[in-house]
Amino acid sequence: MCNPVRFDGKDFLEKLKGKKIMFIGDSVSLNHYESLLCLLHAAVPDARITTQTSNSTNTVTFEDHGVSISVFETHYLVDIEQEQIGRVLKLESIKDGNTWKDMDVLVFNTWLWWYRRGPKQPWDYVQEGQSILKDMDRMVAFQKGLTAWAKWVDSDVDTSKTTVIFQGISPFHYHGEEWDEPGATNCGKETEPVSGSSYPGGSPLALQVVEDVLSTIKKPVHLLNITTLSQLRKDGHPSSYNGFKGMDCTHWCVAGVPDTWNELLYTAITS
């Protein structure tokens, strides 16, 4: 049973004085990162803050405490490389790991892009070992990519210095039958959470993959299991109120559900 501590931004900054925190993943990681920055800014509104952007990384530093919080954009954790045949998703390659491993706290996330197809798919081929394939069962590919990440943690991360956290699967709400409203095709008209503490649609298969892979890691890795609590919040998405003028039932309002993720994160880091 998890009993999260109420988020205390000042205490967070004090306990992490001089530390570097990095969120690594897709736009759900950005959602998580932005929520944390808002919570900290609310706690210390007059703090001296500097920002820095380079390549795939955005960093905000709270100068009075020497705490830097970064977000590193990577859709798959493993690499995509441009080759003569096209863009190749390499299921066993993690070159960005050299950037990540020197942080004090790492918060990883991946899943949102693994099932994308057509114009939204950012690769043309997938490579496992010496085999280059036009496609692969996406859940299998996810498992193989995550296994490569797990091996990287075991081989490259000094967990006596670096805390490693994997954010669980963030759900989306486009299929009303999952919350017993078969007529709903998105979250657009949802104004209340799912009642009760269990989700009618059950856990996503991707979460089982995450749990299975994490169980193989020899070093300590904390699963920030945000899946069920987020599934219950079918009302927590931007819906039509977003920057790209579509229906967004994937990302989360801030303030909102990611603030709860950060309460869990605060508990995991400071306990």
C-alpha cells in the first residue's frame, strides 16, 4: 500500500539540493516535467531561475538550491538512425545513455509512440541484432526495446549515486467501452472520474510488459505506477482545449493528474 506524502516544494528543493533530475521520454514526460516545475514555482515563486535549451534537452535550474530539472525528448529510449535504406529503429542501441547516466535522478517513460503507424511513425525499418525488418509486432518490439534499456541500466548506471525511476504506462481515453460508456469515442464530454477504485477496462498489456522487464533488472529501479489512478481520470485530459486544435485524450491538464504523479515521485525520491 502506497501512502504518498503531500507534495512540499520547498522540502523537495532542500532535500535535492545540488542535484540534477532528468525526465526522459516522449510528450508524456514533458507533461510530467511541466507539472513538477509548476508545483515548485508555486512553492518558491520568487526563486532565481535560469533556463537552458540544447539539442533534445530543456533544463530549468533553481539557482538558490542548485537543483536542475531537465526533460530529454526521446520517443523510444532506443535509437533511430538515418541509413541508406531509410530511418531505422534500432532495438538494441542506446547512444543517448551517455547523456543520461550522470544525473542524480532519472525518470524514464516510453510507450506512446510504439503503436504509431503511417505518417506518424518516425521510422521505416526496425533492426534487432543483424536482422532488419519492415515491421514487427509492436508489443514484441516494445518489450525488446525496453529490455535493451534494462540491460543499459544494469551495465551503465551507478545506482549508488543515481536513482532510477520508470514511470508506468500513461493511459488514454478514446474508447468509452473501457469505462462502461460504449457510446463515447473520446474524453470530450467527460466531467467526472470513473467511480470506484478499479477500471472496468483492466490494465493495459503494456504495463505487464513493463513489470516483466523491470523484474529482470538486477539494480534497484522504482516503478512509479501511475496507470490505474490515471485510468480513473477520464475527465483529466485537455480534450479540445489544446494547442493543436484536435481532440487530445492522451495528455493531461496541468494542474491536474500529473500533479498526483509528482506526489508519488516526491515520496519515491525523498523517502
